[in-house]
Amino acid sequence: MTAADSVLLAEVSAVLTYNDVIAIGLMHRLAAYGVSVPDDVSVVGFDDVALAAMAFPALTTVRFPRAESGRIAVERLLALIAHTAPAPGSEPLLPTELVVRQSTGRAPATAPDTTAPDTTAPDTTGPEATPADS
């Protein structure tokens, strides 16, 4: 099962992905299923890579300072290795910015019907389902 399958089965109106590359791949797969982004499902990425603005539709994303985030991660890892971890509550706050593009929109009034018919359930619509005349 792909991520797009999971999104469709969950009948959600929006998805926030781990990063922009995953979001762009998700949009392609949803398009292959005939699902419109953003009319049926909004998609948001995270990290604002250069491809985000060039995707179709252009990807809404969260921008944050990647280099600074990496620097802090390495500093914290080295501190853990040296057993000099920072005190709890001293976590740095990194600035973020929501970059709204065309992959998001208003939630649809109703979720698109993406469920497959259940072929294992007994058929209750055929002639054998109606009570016999006495």
C-alpha cells in the first residue's frame, strides 16, 4: 500500500508530509488516481526545496533554516556523546514560515468517494434479498 492509498482510505481533506519531496511524490500519485490537488485534498510539504515552487500545482510548504537546524543537531549530538547535554528546557526555537502556494485550498464540503466496493459482503440488492411473496 502506498502513502497515497493510505491518504485515500483515510478520507482526509489535507496532508502534511515529512518533506517537500514526499509531498511532490504524493501529489503525482494522487493525480494518477484522479484526485485533484487542492480541490479534493490539500498537500503541504516541509522544508521549501527549490522544486516546491516548480511543482504542479506549486507546493505549499513550511520554510525553516535548514543549515541552522543541522548545526544545532550536530552540536546536540556531540554534547550527548560527551555527556554534556544541555539542560532540559533549553531547546532552541527556530523561525518557521508557512509559504502558501497552489497545493492547498478550502476543505471540500464532502470528502471524495475513494472507497472501493466491498466484494466480500453479501449482496443485499439482488432478487434474493427481497422477501418472497406468500
